[in-house]
Amino acid sequence: MMMPMNTFFCVKETIPPGVGFSLFSAGHLIWLASTVLVTVMTALLYRKSGDKTRFIIRLVISLLLLADEAVKQILLFATGQFSWDYLPLHLCSINIFIVLIHVITCSRYVAESLFALCLPAAAAALLFCSWTMLPLCNLMVIHSFTVHALLFMYPVLLLAGGLRPDAKRLVRIIPFLAIVLIIIQIINVSLGTSFFFINGAGEGNPLSLLEDTFGRPWYLIPSILLVILLLAGMYSLSSFVCRRKKREM
């Protein structure tokens, strides 16, 4: 049996009850405001910078993401709290490596996936964080906020640097995404996990409302419809902004 430890190093499975924080409490709002402030300042710098500086900014963010994930894994192993659920195979965790791929390749298709998948997923995680059972002064909380803030920031920088989302590119990467989902589900079945929330939304996740309403696995249907509506809204807004900028030129 693992010995009790300071709550700073606890994870949600080992944390004592009653020490967490509430959504949109003062501490949560400070994290959100800080994320927005740093993102806006970095986006303004990125927009005014040349190609070399932009590459350095993207590289630094990628390295910070990798270091953030490495610290998490080291903590889990060092404290005996690791489980298969903490493998970096959730959507946001996989985007850590997608960001690295974009830094290396500058692929428009990779950038498209970051806009369509990473940006809304990171924003949802920050707004409706699933780690509220932990205290604000906790390493996993710091990790969760910082990694999602960086994942939110990266596609925003791409937009500030001139990325124009294109639904045609998104359609072309759907087959690849389907293959990823199949692989993830094979892993889920093998390890008894729920990466991508396929086998359960989990506590604190907004999708848990759909799971409670429709049950498993039927909650996946309204979840997919919700994603489609969200993407339609994002691409419609992007198209509107692009058309308006062309008129002003």
C-alpha cells in the first residue's frame, strides 16, 4: 500500500476528499485570465515577428509541452501512482506530439488538425477542467492548466500568423483520424481505458451529461453531433472573418 503523501504530489485517485476547487472559482478564473493574457501577448509578438522568430516561438512551445508531459510521467512513476489511464493517448495529450510534427514539417494539414481538434479540445478542458478534485497547489493541477494553455495557444498563434482554416483540408484528413480512432479503441479494449472518452466520459467532463442522459455507448452519437456543430460554427466564423478582411483591403 502506498504511503500517504503531501497533497502537492497526489493524483485524483489518491487525493483525500474535500480539498479540491470549484469551476469558475477565483483560482480557476485567475488561470483562465492568465491563459488569455499570455496568449494574446504572444500572438501579437508572433504576428509582428519574422519567420525565424516564429519558428523559435513554435519550437519553445513544443519543448515546453514535451517537458510538461515528461514531468507528469516522472511524478507518476516516482510516487507509484502510474496507471494506464495516464498514458499520453487522450486527444489533448496526442496533440502534444502533433504540435512537434507541425514544428518539424509546417504542414498545412497538420495545422488544420490543430485548429479543428486541438483548439476546441484545449479550450473545453480549460473551461470545464476535470481535475477539480485536486487542490490548486498541486503538481498535476499545474501540469493540467499549463499543458492545455500551451495547446490552446499554439493554434491561436498559427491563426495570428496567417493560417486560414479550410474545410476541404479537414475533409482530407478525416480518413487519417478514423484510423487513429480505431487504433485508440483497440488500445482501450486491451488496457481497459477510455482514451478519447470512447468508453466513458469520466467525471467532470461535460460529455458526462450526455452519458448520464443517453447511457453507454449511445452518448457517443450526440457527442459526435455536438462536435460537428462546433466545427461548423468554427469554420463559418473563420470564413466570415476572412471575407470581411478581404472587403476591407
